[in-house]
Amino acid sequence: MNRWVGILVIVGGACLMLVGLLIYSGGLNWFGRLPGDIRYESERAHVYVP
């Protein structure tokens, strides 16, 4: 059983690294700009409502 837990932790870590690389590289720019999102931006305030 310990071996399966270790493999699960390694796979979970690899998935987190992949998501982190996508966020860092801009691969998830569409996230937060979905249809129906309310977005208000001014010089002093930025408001995002999903």
C-alpha cells in the first residue's frame, strides 16, 4: 500500500507542476474571461465577478 501512495503523490505533484507551467506561460489566459463574467476596471479598482 505504501508504494501506491507514493506513486499517487508523485503523479499529483507532476499534475500540479503542469498546471503551474500553464499558468506561468499564459496558457490559461482564457480563465477568468468566460461568458457571463462581470468585469469592471478603472484606474484605481479592478472588480471581477464570476
